Amino acid sequence: MIKKIPVIDLKQHQAVSGKSGMRDKYQPLKTVFAKSANPVEIAQGLKLNGATEMYIADLDLIESVGHNINDIKMVNTILPVIFDGGVKNCEGFEFFLNYAYKIIIPTETLESIDEMRKIFEKYPKERIVISVDVKNGELLAKHLNLNLSEFKEILKELDPNDIIILDISSVGTERGYNKKLLEEFGDLKEKLIIGGGLNKDSLVELESLGIKKVLIGTSLHSGEVKLLD
């Protein structure tokens, strides 16, 4: 069975939902797992329903307008957290290790490939997750002058355990996975975690293609998709 990793985004200490990465328009999350948008309550509800880990993005940290890291640390005592705090470099990665179980290195915020190499030299792969952030079919990377295929070659060299392919344009839309993007990374299939816009049908397709893990937010929180189906 394909593993569904629940997703929440945090903003000002509550879980929020939105579409296509338009972070200024996010609203408090309504979820079948809790009566409020409190991340601790949601984590407790997810655990009761069979979740074994969860993905959390701290939108305030990513946008440099604050942070929710104490909430992250508390959630991590309930469910192991795969954490996106907008890591820029090795120093930031090291800091977040005190707050979560796995730390994401997102292409969106990474300062340089050299900093990513430093992280791989210094820390075990079990605690590292690479997020290939894609928007409108292009690699989303503020500081990297690379295209998708060039970045993929670097990934092959570093050989991470987990690679998230996140189509930010599809987040919250439930329109299904990006087939072209999956084809591009097909030779790394065993390591992939697919995210962005997944619905019930796309989960069946991805499982048939041999994908082992997915990130799922909107369709899970609405109750359309069950964690253990």
C-alpha cells in the first residue's frame, strides 16, 4: 500500500490551507482530524487514525516573517515531523535538527549546491530530505542557476534516501499529479515522495507506477482520502 504522509502548513501558530502556493491568501485549515486548526490537536487526530509521521511547512519561517518552531517541536513529540523551514544552508539545517525528525532542503530557498554538499558530508542521510520545488514546470530556486535536469544529475551524485517532487502550482487543487514531472524523475522512482494536488484517483495511478510515498493535504483533511485505505 502506498504510504500517505499527511501535510499541514503553519502560519501564526495555526494550520492553514490554500492553493497553488499563494501564501498570502491562506485560511485556517478545516480538517476531519481535529475541531480546530491547532497543529498539536491535528497531530493527535492523525496519530489516532494511523499516521506514523507528518510533513509540516512553516510558512512564516519560509517568508522570514516569524516562526512556529516551538509548535513543531511539540508536534514532533506526538508524530515524527518532516520539516520544511526554508533551509538556506548547513547552519540552518543543523539548527532545525533540534526540532524535527527529518529536515527538508528545499530548492526554493537553498543558497548553493556547496551548502547542500556540506549537509550531506556532515549529517546522516536518514535525517535529510531533498525537496525539488517546481512551479509552472520550472525548477523553483531563488539562488540556483540550474534547470530540472541539471539538478537531477546532482541528486544522482549525492544519492539521498528521500526526494520530494513538489508541484507547487498544484498544491490544494486536487487536480492530480504532474505526469511530465514524474517522467522526468522516473529513474529515481524508488526514492520519490510525490506531492501537490493529489486526489483519490492519482493515488491509485501512482501506486500502480511503483511510487511508495506521497504527501497529501487537502483531500486527506476533507475526508475524501483515508490514511489507511
